[in-house]
Amino acid sequence: MSDRVDVVVIGSGYGGSAVAARVAPHGRTIVLERGRVWRPGDFPSHLPGLAGAYHTRRNPLGLWGMRLGEGTGNAYVSGVGGASLVNYGITQAPEDHVFDDWPLSREALAPYYARALEVLRPAPSPLADALGDKDFLDHVEPGRRVDLVNTIDWERCTHCGLCVPGCNVSAKRSLDVTYLAIAKSHGAEIRAEREVVAIDPDGDGWRVVVRQTGRGRSDADEVIPARHVVLAAGTFGTLDLLHRQRDRLSTTAWFGRAMTMNGDGLAFLYNTSHPLSGHHGAPITTSVHLPFIDPSGRERTLNVMSGRIPKVAMRFSALVLGLFGGALGRRRGPRDPATARARRRLLDLLRTDPEGALAHTFMYKLDAEDSSGGRAVFDAEGRSALAWPGYQDDPIVRFAAGRLEAWAARVGGVLVPDVSGLPGMRSFGVHPLGGVRMGRGPEDGVVDPAGRLLRPDGGVYPGLRVADASIIPSSLGVPSSLTVAALGERVGEDLANELRAAA
Ligand SMILES: Cc1cc2nc3c(=O)[nH]c(=O)nc-3n(C[C@H](O)[C@H](O)[C@H](O)COP(=O)(O)OP(=O)(O)OC[C@H]3O[C@@H](n4cnc5c(N)ncnc54)[C@H](O)[C@@H]3O)c2cc1C
């Protein structure tokens, strides 16, 4: 096995990229990513393009997809850089109490958060004060505003509103230009369009079975022998692979349990009396943190962001909300003169207008510390999804929805609630976490604090680690990318130490 690679990292999201950057100086490292390289100019900028970039078996190089489980639907991303390609790069660390039940304390993780911040370097938007979101939140929840930072190079940003589904002007500090660039500078190979279909134990190492997804696709699978494998395929990718390997790699009873939506929720307060620049498409820049004590008396994070409709969906949103907003929601609170409301609506139906209804619309984007009551389900082809039938009744989600009602009473507008109440609809999320949770041992985890996969008897599989959003032990209540990167930093450091010791 002399041609054995030291480390194979599966997936190039926040966890995999951070691991690759830290282990590459200590051994031959290959990152395998099923998606393609996306360059500035490649990202879709209109709805048909976005639809064409949907990831399916027939379109294996698609940029994004959805996994639908009972009660929830979660978006995922496929490409070199994982979800950093399409996200707003909001970068936030969880509050201290979140770590109370984790096997690693806040203090133990602090250096890894600091390292991740050094690499990702988020900064506040220079436009934030002008957008109206801050005024709105100060009006409805005085004194509770928390402003946000994004991993965006604001000097390059043209404020075009197309961060989602991808920046065409190279203004994002996405993983391809941060962690993966560091990994490459230390000699790591990033192999795109390579999907790992199996990881088999092989003596004191692993056989990683790889299928080409893009051009040059062949029926013959390639096998890469490796000493260490790091599974970082994102929550669903990692669940899929471990489920497929269940006959060879038995996991603890926690596999697929304690999954969280991270309190994700989406609703609109359409055509309010308050100007908000909702037509602008700039990234999310501010939020309010509200106090919430759950039924067991524990403090939980409740974070409502002033969301932003991406430019790519602006016309669509203007038409749907303008034509059907009244049917989907109910008008609340103080009314502007009917003529002013009608004028704004009409303007938006004709074109997206700075005076129009969307420019007076609050997009409620909830990130909250839910009770992590979801579980993984697998379809006939072994593809995972997050199922949580009663998600909308989780106490914090209900409480937050009640707050939106109170805001509506103050600023008016049509309250279009989370669509999950409609027949066939689900709660929409972008932060599916957990399922391979990190614990102290098999009694509360699937991996140990170093990310090593646990056997049911408490031993570990040598050379097999997990480092992505699936190992997060509980809901964070804030966007997840920074925490995934910090955990990747820690798993990477642990593996680098092992490589150094072996050398
Ligand atoms: C639309 C959207 C907006 C978001 N906005 C924010 C935000 O503003 N701030 C924030 O903090 N978080 C945000 N998030 C969440 C955040 O991006 C994720 O939590 C984070 O990307 C998770 O990192 P990860 O390492 O687990 O995996 P991912 O980033 O999901 O990457 C996993 C990678 O593995 C690859 N892969 C999967 N299976 C295989 C396989 N078998 N073989 C090879 N490769 C494979 C995938 O193609 C993918 O590229 C957003 C997410 C989405 C979808």
C-alpha cells in the first residue's frame, strides 16, 4: 500500500475545507468533491437558470437541491466550496449556554472559533445603515438589535443582490478563496466532479470508492487507498454514506437522531407602512435577539433576522405576493391610506420599484435554538432527509411566530405566515444539523469530541473521522457556518497531530 494517500477528505464545505487546510502541511491530502468548480460568471442570475441548476441524478453537476422529509424541506449545495458558494456568509458564534450539553466547553472551542474567524474575515456591510432594516427592528423591538457581519469583500461588492445563488463578481470570501486556497498552497489536491460512493475498511486503512460525476464520466469506479478518511459531505451527504455502509460500519444508537432545523423559518410582512428597501437584494445585515425560556426553564437563543429577497427571485416574489399575498395571509394593524397601498402594489406588479410594495416588506428569517427533535429518514435509494412533523409547534418557533403577529399590529401590512401550514407545504430550512452528533461516548453520541466515528461498544474506527454540520450536537440558534468551520479546525488539528506523531 505504498501509494496510499495520507488523508482523503470527502466534501469541500466548511468542515472539509478547514480540515484540509490544517492537515495538508503534514501529509498527502486529497479533497474529493462531487460538484463542479463554479467561477465568477457561472452562477445563475435569473429564475430559469436557477431551475436549470437543480441537482438531480440526471444533472449531477447541479448547484443546489432540496431534501424533503415529513414537515420540513432543506436546501443543500453541491460544488467546490459547498454552501459557501451560495450563502450570505453571515458569520456568528453561538451564545455561551448553547455549549452546556456539548462534550466540548465554550472555552475549549474558543481558539478554533478564533482561527476560523482569522481565515474567513467577515465584515459589516457599508450599506447596512441605509437599508431601513435597523430602523424597522429598533421600532418593533427597541434595544434588542444585533448587527451582523458577512464573509464578503465589500470593496469588490457591487451590491447587485445576487449573493444567493452565487457571486458573479468575485466579492465573496467563499471557501474556494479562503480555506481551500490555504490547503492548495500546502500541496492538497482538490478533485472536483468526484462522488464518493463507498468507504470500505482495508487493513489499517480505507478504500475510498469514487465515481466521476462530470465530463469523462465512466462506469468504472476509481479506488483510492487512504490511511485516514474525513467524512465532510454535509449533513445529508454524510448521513447517506454512513447509511449505505451500515453493514460494514455499525454506528451507535444515536445515528440519525437529535437533528435540528436550527429554528429556521421564513415569513413576510408584505406592504407595511414602514420603508425597508426590500427590493434591494443586499445581503442580510441585522437581527434582533429576543429572550426566551423554554418549558423546562432553560434559556434559548431566538434570533430574528431582517431577511432579504435575493434579486434572482425578486420579480417572482413581487408577483406572488402582489397577486396572492391577500389570499395567503391576513392584513394587520394600522393601515396606510388604501390608495398608497394600492399604488405600491401596482408599481411592483409592473416592475420592481424603490417606491413599491416590496420596498415596504419585512422578510422574517428565524434562526432559533429549537429542541433538536428531528430525525433522519431514508428513501428507497438511501437518500436522507430530515423529518420533524411537529416542527411548527416547537415552543420557540411558535413564540417567534407570535412576535411577528405583534410586530404586524404595530406596522401593518399583510402577514404571510410560514407556508408550512398550507397543504403539501413544509417548513423551509438551510441549516439542517446533527444526525451524527458529537458526544462523550456511545451513550450520547455517534462521534467522539475529536470527530472519530464511534463503535456501539465505545471503541473508535481508526482513521475515520467526521467533520461537518452533521456532528453538531444541538441547535445553535445562529447561522451554522462558523461553528462547522471551528469544529473542522479542531478535527483537523487532532488529525495533524496524529500524522506528525506517526511521521
Ligand atoms: C442557501 C443557504 C444559505 C445559507 N446561509 C448561511 C449564512 O449566511 N451563514 C451561515 O453561517 N450559514 C449559512 N448556511 C448554512 C451553511 O452554509 C452550512 O451550515 C454549511 O455550509 C455546512 O457546511 P458542511 O461542511 O457541513 O457542508 P456543505 O457546505 O454542505 O458542503 C458539503 C459538500 O460535500 C459534497 N458532497 C456531498 N456528498 C458527497 C460525496 N458522496 N462525495 C463527494 N462530495 C460530496 C457536497 O457536494 C458539498 O459541496 C446557508 C446554507 C444555504 C443552503
